[in-house]
Amino acid sequence: MNLPQEVWVEQLKNDENAIILDVRTADECIEGIISGALNIDIYKGQGFIYLIEELDKSKNYYIYCKSGGRSGQACSIMNQLGFENTYNLLGGMLEWNGEVV
């Protein structure tokens, strides 16, 4: 599900079952990452699938990338793998105005 930043942040803040997932490359993460995010690079192809399949499907995943495109793809892939609750951050890090570490 695509969510604008305000909704994504508000929903995340009130979700005790949340995991933040950054699907950018390691080089992109050097520029800053949302605090507490788990990084799994979607460009790793099958490696991405293997790592995603190890995650807990009962959690709610808040996913972002640089602009919202790759994270949208990640949501689709995860939904196909049986993850029911995936939330894509529209605009990604390009439009992010929250804190990064």
C-alpha cells in the first residue's frame, strides 16, 4: 500500500508490530538511513528474495528507497511471498523530511 510521508510516519509511530525496511544500496545508505531501519538491497535479486523470506510474515513492514519506486516493487514481491502488511513510502528519501542517522 502506497502511503504519503505524513500517513506513513503516523501509522509507523502507532504500530507496535512495525519493522522499517530500507531497500536501497549500501552506498545510498551512507547518505543517511531512517533510525532503526533494516537494510536489504533489492538489487541483490535472488539474494533479496532469500533474505526477505527469513523475515517474520506476521510483522508490518514500512518500506522505503530513494524515490519510492524500488520500495513499491519490494512491497509487490513481499505480498507475493505472503507478507500481508507492506507500506511503501511515497517519494522515498528524496522527499523525506524526518530524521536520519
